Amino acid sequence: MKNIFRETKFIRGVTAFKSLPPDEGVEIILAGRSNAGKSSALNAICENPKLARISKTPGRTTEANFFEVCKDLKLVDLPGYGYAKSTKKRIDAWAPFLDDYFASRNSLKAAVLFMDIRHPFKESDRDFSNYCSSLAPSLELIFVLTKADKVKKNEQNKAIYFLENETGSKNIFVVSSLKSTGIDKLRGKLLSFK
Ligand SMILES: Nc1nc2c(ncn2[C@@H]2O[C@H](COP(=O)(O)OP(=O)(O)OP(=O)(O)O)[C@@H](O)[C@H]2O)c(=O)[nH]1
Ligand SMILES: [Mg+2]
């Protein structure tokens, strides 16, 4: 089947509410701790290694980067949270913009929360989930365990079990952007919001 995500284009990086693209169609945010593999997953979904910048250094993504998949679907690659000492400052710097964004964005339908499968649902992930539920109660949370290629099958299952218990959710995907496993299922999930 044709992968419509291949046509995805970068629109712009946003750091202020007034710079947001028009609030229309469906928007899905990609969130998670720094280095969780958000940008890599976006590139794997879109089969375009040059689309979003990837780095071994956490904190590479510093703006909310808007990508247009097609006229009525956008993906938003957010800066990572939970990064070392600067975390608090970074989250505080973002908060005013994100509060408004989450609370008022009609097109925002889902948040994909990426987590390294070796470190599932840390405190900052719980904070972010709670933040989403409080500001945007109708937002669907999708949990994605990344870097599946780094662990054996039984460790993958342990992480899934742990995450299910912690969140009470079955909306869980396991992917490896490196090997492109689980990516097609995730594409299907994202398209279901269109
Ligand atoms: N082995 C493996 N490494 C991965 C995978 N996905 C991402 N990585 C590596 O993890 C590191 C971080 O990846 P990014 O995609 O830049 O992470 P991010 O969540 O966008 O990070 P920030 O932009 O800093 O928030 C890079 O070194 C990637 O190559 C994967 O599926 N398998
Ligand atoms: Mg990134």
C-alpha cells in the first residue's frame, strides 16, 4: 500500500502561540523525554531520514516543529522533556506556549508519548500524561516504546506489562526506527484520526 507519509513536508518551527499554523484538520503531537527517539520515529514513519534532525546529544529538537502529512493531517515534533539539570528551566520556558496550545487547539486529537523501551514511563512521562489529561481531557494518548532492537523479546514484554499496569492503557505500540519494525502499525493508528 502507498505510504502517504512519504509526502510529509516541514512547515515551520514554532516557539510562540502567535506563530502557530491555522487550527484546521487533525494535529497529532509527538512527545517524550529527550533522546527517546521521537524524531527518528517521525523519519521512519515518513521514510525520509532527512525530514527531522536526529542526534546523539539530547535536546536536539528545540522548537515545536510542524510537519504536514497532507492537507488535513499534521504531526508536531516537540522538544524532549526530562533532560538533565536544565529540564526544569526548559519546561518552564515552554509552559506558557504549551498551556495555551493544549487548552485551545481544536485540531489537536492525539498525543504520542515516545519512551525508550529500556526506560518506560519515568516520572516525567507520568507528569506529561497528567498534564495532557488535565488541559485536554479528550486528547487520546498513544504510548510508543522505542528502540525495540536494543532488547530481547522477553524484555519487550516486561516493558509492555509494566506500562499497561502504570497507565491502565492498552494503546501501546512497540517500534524500532532503526529496523522499521512496528512502524506500519503506528502509521495505521495515526491515520485512524483523519
Ligand atoms: N538502536 C536504535 N537507536 C535509535 C532508535 N531510534 C532512535 N535511536 C537513537 O536515539 C538517539 C536519539 O534519537 P532522536 O530521534 O534524535 O530522539 P528525540 O526523542 O527526537 O530527541 P530530542 O529531539 O533531543 O528530544 C539517536 O542517537 C538515534 O539514532 C531505534 O529504533 N533503535
Ligand atoms: Mg527530536
